[in-house]
Amino acid sequence: DVVLTQTPPTLSATIGQSVSISCRSSQSLLHSNGNTYLNWLLQRPGQPPQLLIYLVSRLESGVPNRFSGSGSGTDFTLKISGVEAEDLGVYYCVQSTHAPWTFGGGTKLELK
Amino acid sequence: EVQLQQSGAELGKPGTSVKLSCKVSGYNIRSTYMHWVNQRPGKGLEWIGRIDPANGNTIYAEKFKSKATLTADTSSNTAYMQLSQLKSDDTAIYFCALMGFAYWGQGTLVTVSS
């Protein structure tokens, strides 16, 4: 199975600060069809997860453009350009290139 | 608007089974995979498996192959997950999700206790 390793596990930020979260895969997530199926989710406390980014860098409808995704192969990054209070929660990467689908361990974003 | 409505909380005794439901409105489930994910108390997300409602094909994570059974009823646009031989370790919130995790149910809390 593909293992996704997220770092850091916890991130402390002030409002307005820019932060990045890394997601590294144990094998390439490039599918034979040319797509890379790596998504980013945010789970706020007590809520189901919310899709932020799909296919590495495509912003889900309604998601603020302070969120951006980048990367290829085995290394991926989620960047938040100017953290806002509503961004606090746990971020997960998830891959669907290889069955079984797998999640990263999560990165908790909290206020400093 | 796409909405996923999951069934209510379950309290199951060890060794028994529970069947959870996920009713979809605003989208035909035949057109997408339905995923099931769990989250144990204070822990991260864990992928259980997915079903293609159009043909019933399923894929499970290895550790859930003898634990979970996924089915779907396209006539009612509803997906189901049965959890068997419940143990205390199965206590968790269980989510359904579709369209590449773009839409999620609100989650169903399953508590296993004697």
C-alpha cells in the first residue's frame, strides 16, 4: 500500500502568516493516464472533512484562493498564503492513484 | 445540491453486526464511486473501501476485508456498509464520501460496548 507521510504533524501559526504542509508518498502518484490523484482535505473540529485541492493543484469550487497545491511524483505541498481563523483544523492528503486509497496522518494547524 | 444523509448513531455489543446507510440526494450514485472512511476517537482518517454502485464492484483496504461489506441500492440512491464481529476497536465515526471526496456525509458514530 502507498504510505503518505505528512510533515509537520503540528503547525502553529499567527493570523496572516503563510504556512506549508508537506505530503510525501512511498511511490509515485503519477497514474498511467497522466493524472496525479493527490487531494488535500481540511477537517475542522466536529465536522466531516472538506475537499480543498484535487489533482495536486486544482482548487475545489468555493475554496479561497489563499490555498494552493503543488508537487509531482512523490512530493507534494499545500500552502496557505495568509492564515485566517477559519483555517484551523487538521489537514490531510489522500491519494487515489493506487488501490487501496490512503490518507496521510494529518497536520494540525493551530493558533500560536 | 448534493447531500449525503447518514443513519443515526449505533450502539453495538461485541460480536454483533451493524449496518450503516448513506442516502444521497442531488446526484445519481451510479455515476460515481462511494467511499467509506473511519475515524477512531482522536485519530486520523482511515480508508475502508469503495463501491461502484453501477455494478457492485468493491475494493477494500486489507484490514477491512473481513470486517466491512459494502453494498448499494441504486433504486433508492443509497449506499450501505455492514460491520461484522464488532470489537471495542471498531468504535469510531464512519463517513461516506463520493465524487473524489468532494462530498461527505455527516458521519455515524458506532460505539461497541457490552
